[in-house]
Amino acid sequence: MTRLRRLTRANLWAFSRAWAVLLAADVGLRLLPFRRLEGLLTPRRRGEADEAAVGRLVWATAAAARHHLYPMRCLPRALCLRWLLGRHGIQAHLKIGVARNGTGLDAHAWVEREGHPVGEGPGVADRFAPLA
């Protein structure tokens, strides 16, 4: 509870929105066809790009995913972050990629902005081959 009191109003609002959108994305992935959910969570860009919001939205999405009802997977996190960025006028693209892991495949979803991953560790785009 002490940490919540230390959050700025903007950070608390971003965290709250991220938490709600994560839940909607995860439940939507379980109930709806992916194309329909993606259409619902495709952001409607609003106004000028708020570049200062990028770091706050990356933090809010990661923090909300850590403090959710259950562990959030990468696809709901990526859908959430892309939606939040779009609501702040920042164009971002959802990427889904696969990588071989010996006997099988690993999959991962992330967000890219201007060709660079947002909120991901280094080399994510090198490890996973994006699907068309």
C-alpha cells in the first residue's frame, strides 16, 4: 500500500488502465477469435504523440502484469502496451515471432515502434523470427 501512495497521479492512472486492458486482452484471447480481438484492441490514435508517456506506459504494463490476478503472458501484455501507446498518439506495431528450441518452437509477442522493440530485453527481434 505504501508504494501506491508514492505513485504520481499519471502513473497510478496508467497502471489502472494497463491492469484493466490486460484483463480484457487475456479474457478476450480465451473467448474471441484473434482477428476480432485484435480489431477491438487496435488503438484509435488520439491527438499529438505524447513521447514522454512511452516510459510510463511500458512501466505500467509491466507492473500491472506482475501484480495481476494471475501471471500475464506476452500476447496480452503486447496487446495492452500497443493499445496504451496508441491512445497517446504513438504508433506501434504488434509482432509475433517464433524460435527453435531444440525439439520444438518458442513463441513470443512484443511491440515495435519505428522498427525497434519497446519494453523488451536486447535482441528479442534477433531471437524470434516474426510471423507474416
